[in-house]
Amino acid sequence: MATVKIGIIGLGFMGSTHWRIYEAMRGAKIVALADVEPAKRRGDVSAVVANIGGGDNSKPLDTTGVSVYENALDLIADPSVDVVDICVPTARHTDLVCAALAAGKHVFCEKPLCRTAAEVKRIVQAAKKAKGFLNIGLCVRAWPEYRAAWEYFKSGKAGKMLSATFKRISPGVDGNSWQNWYMDGAISGGALLDLHVHDTDQINYFFGKPKAVVSHGANVLSKNGGIDHVVTIYDYGDGRLVTAEGGWEQSKGATFEMSFTIVCEKATLKLDSTGLNIFLKNGKKLTPKLDVKAGPTGWHQELKYFVGCVAKGVEPVKYQTIDSVSDTMKIVFAEEKSVASGKAVKI
């Protein structure tokens, strides 16, 4: 199998995380990087911090033999690059994704897809006429615990969903990003778009697109209207209660929480600090075996799969399609609108 040559744009937490995953991956080679900061172009990521995982993310990167650019467009124009991996602030995603697709590259872009609803349409149009593949880093679709739960639910063994609750609460991210862009709602969209979007996406992935949402949010840290904490009810029009809560305003050092409880006719699927467990109606408990062959996190799983698809020339649809990602973004932007209006918003 041919080696897939990677160019990474942006060496913050996700860019440096992707770097280390590619570095250890058979069949992948990092050939280019672009970053606006001189230190990062030298592989110095000592300023990088994270809210989950990332234990070695501040260790220097070995950039030997890697083409280095300040301007992302120069990396996109590099003929040696097969895959452009975009890990920059959300408000820059659209221009770079569209430029890379137009250049004939395969593109892996960190979540969320983009900052506005209008940009969703632009990216979808570009992706559907591009020669290259596009995947978005909605890594929770590939996270082993969530994936095992999704497979069990989709098998029909659990029966019809009756209610579902998802939660994602992070320690504070103030000061954790380049120029503190997380704290600028105009760029990041706040926790709603950068963190909570994972659970919105899981709800879409498990149950499909709801008919409407009602969301309440709080701006307690960020500027320009960033939503730092949100609670949403997803209305499927049949009385089932589906909710999700997300926020990133906890004190530094507080525990990161990602959890869910999905109550179904025949079983309850539950992820908490004890791991993923399935509680059957007869009282028995199942603990699914997790598939970690590609790595322990959704980041490892999604990147390994995407690189493999590029190498084989096979469209990467195991975890997502551009239409399913577009639906997730329509839902989360409806949540943003609901927070602003105080009213239910139809999808």
C-alpha cells in the first residue's frame, strides 16, 4: 500500500495530537506543516494545553525533513501533499477546506465543520464536486465506547429508544488556545459549537435529525456572545425525551466528564466513569468488548480509517457522510438560534 503524505495546518492541541498519531501510523508520513507561529514551525509546542488526554502534547515535534510554511495556502499548493489536515480556529475552516478541495487534495478538518450556517452550504457544494475526500473530526463517532454503544443500538437488540441524556462538561479552557480564540464567540461559537457539538452529533448519529430544538445557554466567560454552557431538548415529535448538556466553565483541574444514558425498551445503555455498560431488562449487565485495534481514542480510529481509505482510493463513509455532518451542523446552529431567541427552532 502506498504511503499517504500528510500536511498539517495548525499545531495547537488537535494539530499536535494528529501529528503524534500520524507519526506512529504505518502507511502515513508527515511531509509538511504550516503555522503562523515561528516556534511551532520549529516543532516547539510547549505552549499547547488540553482539556482531555494530551499527556505528551507539549513535547517537541521532530520536523526533520518536513516542509515548513507560514502560509496555509502554500502548504495546500505543495504537490507532495496528499492529505491536508486542518486544525485551525473554526472561523478559518471554510476558506481552507474549500481551497484544499479545489486543489484536488483529500481533506481532514477538525470539528466543528464551520462557524455559520451559510458556510455549511458552501462546504457541502465544494465537497460534492471535489475529486478528493473530506472527513470532519467528529471523533466521538469513532470513540470506542460510543461506537460500541452505537453498534448495539443499531443492531436492534436494545429496542426502541424511550429517552436519552448526554453530557459533556470540561474544565475551563480560558487561556488554552492560540490568542485565546476559544473565548471569542465570533470565532469559536463557545462551548456550544466547539464541545457540545459532539453530543448533538451523537444524537443525530444515533436517532436521526429531530424536528425541533429548545436550548438555553449562558455566556459566563467568553466575549462576542460565546455560549459557554448549554442545555438542549431535542424534539422528535413523539413524546420521547432527548436532552444534552455541555459546558466548559469549570475550575481548572476539575474532572472532564463525557457520559450518556440511553433508555430503550429492552436495555439501558450507559457510559459513565465506570465505562460502558448495557443493562438488560432482565437485570443482567453486559460490558461490551471495545475495538481498540486502531488505537485507544476516536482520534486514532478516525485518522487511521481516513488514511486507509485515501491509500485504497475508497470513499470514507464508515463514520460519516457530508450529508450527515451537514445535518449535525443544521441542528447545532438551530440550538444557537434558540438560545438567542428563547424559542423552539424547527430544523
